[in-house]
Amino acid sequence: MDPVIIMELRKLVCFLQICTCDSLSQAGRRLYMSQQGVSRLVHSLETELGVPLFYRGAQGIKLTEIMLDVLHTLIKAEDIG
């Protein structure tokens, strides 16, 4: 498999794991990655897409509205497929 495709899949898996956990550090533990590694992947995705994925605050992270729409679209696509 193409290494670029593997990296893109890894970013998508990381994004979905963060959505499930609502925590970068918890997602990192589930993915056997450091919190810093997860943060780098998120930053990379945000740079590629040109939009923030999450709101970051004292209470943790929350999906931005646009990424919430993307997540719902992914879930619907999975249900159809």
C-alpha cells in the first residue's frame, strides 16, 4: 500500500479516536501514541484542510461546527456502505 495513503488513514483514525475520547491524551493512549504525536497529527490535518478541527479549552476539546458536519457525513457514509 502507498505510504501516503497509510499516513492519511492514520490521520483519519486519529481524528475519529479523538472524537470518541474528547481528549488528545486519551486518544494517544488508545492509539499507542504520545499526546504530542496526536497534537502533531491534528495540526497537520488542520493545515491541510485550512480549518480548525477542534475548539481547545480548559474543559478539553470539542469539535468545531464544520468538523461536526464532517463527522456526521462520515457516519452516514459508513452506515450506507
